[in-house]
Amino acid sequence: MTTVEELPHEPLHLPSLAQGLPPVPSPELDPYLDAAAACFARHGISRTSVPDIARELGISRTTVYRQVGTVEQAARLLLARELHRLLAQLPKALQGAGGPETITRLVATVAVFARDHPVLAKVVADEPELIGPFLVAELPELVSRVSTITIPLLERAMGAGLIHRRDPGVLAELLVRTTISLALAPPSTGVEAYLEETLLPVLTA
């Protein structure tokens, strides 16, 4: 069985995914983003203000505005940082995986990371009104963008014999939609068991 370490050019090391992400924020912004995350997890995004973030840091709101902008801008910067942190964790999470299990573990790792993130957990629990507009207005673009980034990864995995050869565009969209669904509404059977029953047969030759 082919493993991640044995694949040519490390197709699942995922360096190409970073190219499709927003730029990683400067480490100098970490205190501001940590404070924003704490406020979001405590109050919710819609109920957090720049003065809340400033109080969390013990600084003036003018400084917060100057460094990270509005609450919405701070949330976007936080999202970018967390996505890059997730990407950095993936090689270790995939270590030792082989064959189609590599993809199912990838999906599970991303879904669990998102599901367990305190900010998303707060939004799902207390601010579902934020999710509806996102699903209607931004989900199609998100699915399209992430699928486009994922297609070359899947093509290389198929070429290496890691997974069954299928239409990479359709498979990429399936993976993105499945990951988002698992993050927002985890299955009662558990993520890994669910993927073993649903996604693994699709990936297996």
C-alpha cells in the first residue's frame, strides 16, 4: 500500500493548498487575534465590538483599529491564521496513512478541527443566524475555490495509485461539501466511522 511518505513529490504534503489561502497574518498580530478569538468564543462574533477586544488586551480601541481593523476584518484575519495552522498540522495527522484512508483522514482532521474550534462552536450554538447567510451567499464560491485548489492534489494522488481514478472535479467538490457538512453537523456515528461507510468506498478501487 502506498503511503504519504512514499508518494512522488509529496502530493499530500499539501503545499499547493497554502497558495489558495489568504496570506498568513504577521505573528505580531497574534495577541490581537488571540484576544479577538477569546471575545468571539465568549460573546459571539456579532456581539463582539472593537472595545471588547481592546479591553481583553488592556489597550486602546484605536490601537486595535490600527492593527486589525473592524471586528469583521479581525474575524477574517483570525480565519486566515487558523487555516494556516490547520494546514501545518495536516502532514503529521496524515503520517502513516495509506491508500484511500489518507483522504478520509484528511477530511476527518479538517472537519474535527473546525468543529472543535471554540469560535465556530460558539457560532453554531448561539449564532446560527450567521450560518444561513453564509451558506446561501458564500458557500458556492467557497466550494468552487477550494475544489479548484484540491483538484491537482487529487489528480496526483490518482496518478500515484493512492485512490481510485474518478472525475477529480466531482470528487473535489464532494470532499469539500462533506467536510463542511461534518463540521457543522457531526454524524451520530462519529466522523471517522461515517467516512468509512460513505466516502471510503468512493475512493477505493
